[in-house]
Amino acid sequence: MDLKGAAVAVLVSILWGANSVVIKLGLEDAPPLRLAWMRLISGFNFVVNLALLRDYRPSALSAFFLTQPIFGVVAAALVAADPLTPELVVACAAVAVGIGLASR
């Protein structure tokens, strides 16, 4: 996979990982424009995922897509001020180790 494809895959993983945090925050008192913006971001992610799958093998992209839980935890800590507990740090490290082992 080239650098451009890897960068796009990481961007999609970051956006997709933060998706649930943004939805949780956005639906509390969401005006219609915020809901439309969230739909636009979700649609963008879907289209880019399909474009990546058209150009690259799913096995090459799977390592990037498996990082979504890590980005979700980071987004929850940064955006929603959720506590970053030692258990979450260990879980993120375990996910990273698992991705590394699966990518061999």
C-alpha cells in the first residue's frame, strides 16, 4: 500500500472512531444543522471506505480499520472529557499489539 492510501485509511479510522462520541454529544440537544453535518461526515466515511476497498485489498486495509477503537477512546477522552483509566490504556495497548501480530 502506498503512503496516500495509508494516510486516507488512517483518516477514515480516526473519523469513524470518533463517530460514536460525536453522535452521543450531538444528539443531546441537536439542531437540524448539526444532524445534517453528522450525516455528511458519516456519508463521507462510507464513500471513502468503498473507494479504499476498490483500490486496495481488504487484508491491507484491515490493520488500519482495526485502530478505530483506539481512536474512539482518544476522541472520548479529548472531546467528551471521559476519564482515560488505566484499564482503557491497557486495552488500547492490547488492541495495538493484536494489530501488530495480525499484520505479520
